[in-house]
Amino acid sequence: MSITIKTPEEIGKMRVAGRLGAEVLDYITPYVQPGVTTGELDRLCHDYMVNVQHTIPAPLNYAPPGYPPYPKSICTSVNHQICHGVPGDKALKKGDIVNLDITVIKDGYHGDTSRMFIVGGEGSILAKRLCQVTLECLWLGISVVRPGARLGDIGHIIQKHAESNGFSVVREFCGHGIGLKFHEEPQVLHYGKAGTGVELRPGMTFTIEPMINAGKAAISELPDGWTIVTKDRSLSAQWEHMVLVTDTGVEVLTLSAGCPPPPALVAPLFPALA
Ligand code: MF3
Ligand code: CO
Ligand code: CO
């Protein structure tokens, strides 16, 4: 398989799927409070997707080669969990950081987006800085997307920002092409060398979803076959948007009313989103 270029009709469907994914995050935001369990967040999101949006939760029973079927409808990755955290009966506590990663399917097309939440609104200085720097990494990556740019440009700018802040970039998981399939080509690495890799063309759709660790980059996998954690148990953060390469630049497909605006360091590049 190769990288698919979406037609205008497909792009319309990706816009809808992307917005719906983001709206699940808007919906769940007020429920992310001390005492709620990740299993409750999963059930609320599942019911909203299925009964209100009439979307399909893409994670449920998703089973790529070498993985057991994913048992839940969203991913909830808490503190030192990097990604693919499986919702369960553990309650969130004040100061925890949690990533909620939502992927919906609407009309066959996938909408994939994730955000960080600081439970109870008050986290440690390190937790707040890690979440903010990771959001900046995502938007710096988005800011270099345009026809003629290369995938290595995205990885390079993310790696530079993470490491200059004393953090590290997870290597084993990456962004991905997306459309009729959840994970398509290309792989979008969050580290690399500018000017290298696949050249971007109008009509490509892919995610950028940097996973940034406060400590070392090394990972471990939990026995559930899904949850990925930092080997040194340091905190980890992730933000994800789905983007379209347009004729002149980039369109972010996973925006919604409640979505945090671009951070100050890139805001001038996205005047329409201020
Ligand atoms: N949403 C994740 C991503 O951004 C993938 C989750 S796969 C699952 O690519 F099965 F764990 F849900
Ligand atoms: Co993704
Ligand atoms: Co995702």
C-alpha cells in the first residue's frame, strides 16, 4: 500500500469525522474530575459516540497484527502511561495528568484526536510544563506542514523543542496516515532530520501525536498487551491532531468549540484560530 491522496468528497467526510472526534473530547471535559474512574470516562464517551453522534468507536476490538483486540472505546493514559492506556476502575486524583485519545468512525472515515487534562486543575510545575511543551511540540509540527515540505521537517522541529526543554521523544510510536483505515501510510515520526523523508502533497491526511517524556525516552509494555509506560516511571504527555495538506499549507481537521487554541509561540501563524 502507498499513501492515499483524498478526493474533495473524502476530505469533506474527514472534516466531519475529525470534528466529531474533537467534540467527544469537548463532551467529556467536565467529567474529568478527581474521583472519576477511567472506566466511567470510557462508558460516557462510548454512549455519546454511539447514541448521540451515531459514530463508531474505532478502538473497540481493534486488533492490529500482534495485538489482542483492544477491549474499550477510548484510550486513557495516566501519569507515567505514555499511550494506549486501557480504561479501568482506578479513580483519578487531583494533580494526575491524563491523556484521553478518541477515534470515531463516521461514514467510513476516521477522526483521531487526543488532549491532556490536569485533574482538578492543579498539577505540579513539572506536570504543567510537560503538558504545555508537548502541546507546543504538536503545533510546531503542524506549523511546518505544506506541500513540498518533508516528514522529517515535522519530526525535527518537535524533537528540537522537546529536547531543548529537557524532555525526550518516544521513538516506538508515531503519527500516521488516516482515512478509511485507522492507521495508514505514512508513519509520521516525532524526531528526525529536516529535509528528509516523504514529500508532502495536497490531499494527504495524517495525524501528528507527539509523546514526550519528562525523563528518558525508553518504554515498557504492561501485561495487558496495550498500555505503554515510561521505563523510568517519569511523567509522559501527548496531544494529537489530524491534519490535511492543502494546496497552500495545512488544515487542522480535529478542531471544535472546546479545543485549546494554538499556543502563543505559533499563534501568529494561525490567525484564523486565535
Ligand atoms: N488513537 C490511537 C492513535 O492515535 C490508537 C489507539 S489504538 C487502540 O493512533 F486500539 F488502542 F485504541
Ligand atoms: Co493517531
Ligand atoms: Co489517537
